[in-house]
Amino acid sequence: MAAPNRGRRPTGAQGKPGRALVLILIAMVALTGGMFFAGQLTPRLGIDLAGGTTITLEAKNTVANKNAINETNMNTAVGIIERRVNGLGVSEAEVQTQGEKNIIVNIPKGTNSQQAREQVGTTAQLYFRPVLTVAAGTPTAPQPTPSASASGTAKDGKATETATPPSGTPTATATTQGRAVTEALKAPTPTPSGSGAPKSTPTPTPSGDTAAADKLQKDFLALDCRNDKVRGALGDKAKPSDTTLACGKNSAGEWEKYVLGPAEVSGKDVDDAKGQLDQQRGMWIVTMDFTNSGSKKFQAITSKLSQQQPPMNQFAIVLDGEVVSAPSVNQTLSASAEISGSFTQESAQDLGNILSYGALPLSFEEQSTQTVSAALGGEQLQAGLIAGAIGLALVIIYLVAYYRGLALVAILSLIVSAILTYTIMSLLGPGIGFALNLPAVCGAIVAIGITADSFIVYFERIRDEIREGRTLRPAVERAWPRARRTILVSDFVSFLAAAVLFLVTVGKVQGFAFTLGLTTVLDVVVVFFFTKPIMTLLARKKFFADGHPWSGLDPKRLGAKPPLRRSLRASAPTDHPKEA
């Protein structure tokens, strides 16, 4: 007969439970210390709890590039929008992609948040275009061809045509407007050289130029800049290389319409721009600094424009198809420029911010805007905490009523899980920008039930072993392998569901999925490194080992079977007498 293996421990035994408890204690102390070191003692709250505005932007392919929506351009747009918003002094604004073509912008309530919200929607391309002609932004009636019956006669006896422009707008007749449009189509087209500076090379006039000029003139005369849809369509149709129409407001706040030449300089050529107060003149101005290649381009266009007569000595700063400024050029400029006009502090800073960060690779359309006040967010957070407290209280009442002394293990495990969850969420705020929103709070509440379920599985396995007639210490060790498999399978399914939900959803639902997945992982950690070791230690205590009625492990109350194995061993000699 083989000798019994006396040194073999029961399956699932844990010889040194104190070591696991020390490890999880060190982890809790380290995470708590990290909170104080990072200066983040509370989880970062999302917009729906702290108050602020969430804007959802959907990317659109540009006219020039039908395949502009890609990961690189989306990440570039996120960076530019983030710098633009934070450039206004808005702290902790969040800009991130969702899906393939959505960008979510979270702007917390605070200083300049309203100003930032106004600039978030301004996300299209930025171009510098020469002004060919400008007029009032209302539809203009076509003027008759000059004839002898026209008002006014020149000294040489030939008829002339006069037109009275609207008050506060540049002087331009329908005839001169049409002539400017026609000449614009026949003008030399700038061609970039190897160094990046554009050169003017004459191009032959195509046979269709007259028809194109007539159509452009007709569209220009009929253009009504007061119509939002009309202005939006202009921006959607414009290509950098085209002569196009655009609208903008003058210093008096009135709409004006423009005929603009091909883009000579883009927003990518601006290195820095800012609005500042000119102390000598006592007025707000916008200063711009260009990149090396941008300086050459800007020098070429300003040299050409400075030799023109108004309004063709102006260049228009066009953003989202709208003219935000159209300053005049009186001399050749290169590395830097200054825009002056009727600026207020806010408008100068806005324009400087747009010029610095406005050249995006994509156009965006605002899909939704949600604003939550700080008071409403506080009420939602309070309601979520109350719901969590009620759920936790119900779980504790059930554990105490059914498991009695074992409820102490469950409560201590829940406390450890709560500490780990709280500290990790606090550190994830400055670490990866995690913000606790209302769905995330709901995920934490659901996690209470998932965590309690793991304890119940283990407790029931122990009680099953006691029903079979085993004492507590071997019951704790024999129950662990079976309970461990069930707990791992259950938590794996929960984590898989959370991962799938996180990947296929957008918006705040991801907060729910992230919290659910995090707490599921922590449930495994707590059960392995705290619940099991603490049960091993308590099994050595007389209160639990002797099956006290209030321990939750009373053999009589559980209906334990008699120790059948001992009776079989005692009767073995009579059942199998020795042979002579």
C-alpha cells in the first residue's frame, strides 16, 4: 500500500492569507497617497453633474477632398479645437473623438465658457482671399445699359450712369460690379513656386469665361446675405482655387456681399495671432505672425494688392465661407501684419484665436448642444448618491438577515471595493481625463449587486460543505475552487458585456460601460486578495469554527448530515474480517 501524502494541503488551500491582505492594504495606501500627491481628492465630475455644455460635431468631407474624414485629420481637428477653446482661458475643456466622424466638446461652466461655445461651431477652413468687389448684402436690381436717356451727361456729350450706394457701404454700381467680376475671371492665376511663394502667371481666357462671368454677376446681384441658408451654401460650394461669393458684416453690423478671388494664403500659414490693446492709439488690434512659407505668400499678395484701388486693395479673411474681416493693404507686408478696425476686446481676442487655430482639415456640422446648469448637475449627483446609498443599505440588510456573522466579511469586502473604486476614479481624472457622469454613477450602483453576488456564491459553497458534515476550516478551503470558477465566469461575462457596450456606443453610455468594467475587474481583485484570505483567518476563530448560531454557519440550522465517513471507518473491521 502506498504511503499517504501527509504534506498535501486540501485543494484551494491558501497557506499565508496574511500576505494577500498586506498586498491589498499596500495598494489602498498607495492609491490614497497618489490622490493627495496629484491634488485630486475627488473624482472629476462630468458636464451633466458639474454643469456646462456638451457639443456634438459631425465631420463633413470638404469640397476639395471627398475622402478627408480619416483618423489623422480627426485627431488634428481635436487638437486645434482644444487649443482654440483653451486659448480663451477655459480650464479643463474636453475635446475627444467618438466613432469615425464625431467630435464631442465638453465645456465646463466658468469664465469665457459662452465665448468658447460660440467658437466651437466655427471649425471650417480659413483662407485669405483678395477682394474683387463689395456691395450691400441685399439683392441688387440690374442696372440698364448706359444710353442717352440716362441721368447725367459728361463734358464730351457721352451718356454716363450713376448709382447711389446704400448708406455706409462702398460705392459700386451694377455695371462696375459686373465688370469687376468679368475681369476677375480673366485675371492671372497665382501659381505656387517650389519655395511656396505664389507667382502670377498669365493664363489664357477660356471660351466659357464670359458665360461664367455673367452667371457670377447674376448670382452676385441676387445674393441676399441676410439668409442663413444662402450664406451656408456659399461656404459649402467654395473651393480654394475658385473665384467665389461670400458674405460678411461691416463695422456697423450690416451685411455686405463680396466677390473674392482664389485663396492666396491659408490658415495653415499663420504661426500666431492675438488680439491686444494698442496703448499709443488706445484701440484694440489683431497682430499676426506667419510661418516662413506663409510670409513669402503674404508678401506676394500684399505687394500686388497695395497697388490696387479700393476695394481691390483689400484681402478678406474667410472662415466657414464667411468674411470675418476685410482690411485694406497700403504697403507690402511679409512676416507680420496688423488688423485694425472697430474692435472690442472680445472681438479682437476672438479673431486672434480663430486666426491662430482656425485652419482645420475638415468641415463640421453641429449635431446637438446640451447645457446643464451647476444646480441641476448637483441635484442629479445627489439623486444618484441617494440611489446608491439605498441600494447598498438593502444589500447589507439582506446579508445581515440571511448570513448573520458572514455579513461582516461581505461588508468589509464592499468597503475595500469602494475605496479602490473611489481612489482609482479620482486618479483617472488627471490621468486619462475620465469624468464621472450620471451613467457612470449608475454603473457603480449596479456594481454593488455584482460584487455582493460574488460573496454570496462563496458563502453558499462553504455552507454546502458544512451540510455535508465537514468542519469550517476544510469547508472554507474545499469550497474555494468551485466558487472561484463560478465567480470568474460570472465576472468575465459581465466584463465582456461592458467592453462591447463601451466599443459600440457613443456619448455618456460609455461612462456606464467603463465604470461597470472597472468595478467588475476590482470585484475579482477583492474576492481573491481580501474575501478569501479573511475567510481563512476567521475560520480559525472559535465563534465561526464552532458554528455559533449568529455566525451564519450553524450546522444544525443548515441541516448538516452526520459525519458518515467516520462511521464507515469504525465499522470497517466487522465488514471485512481478517482471513486466517
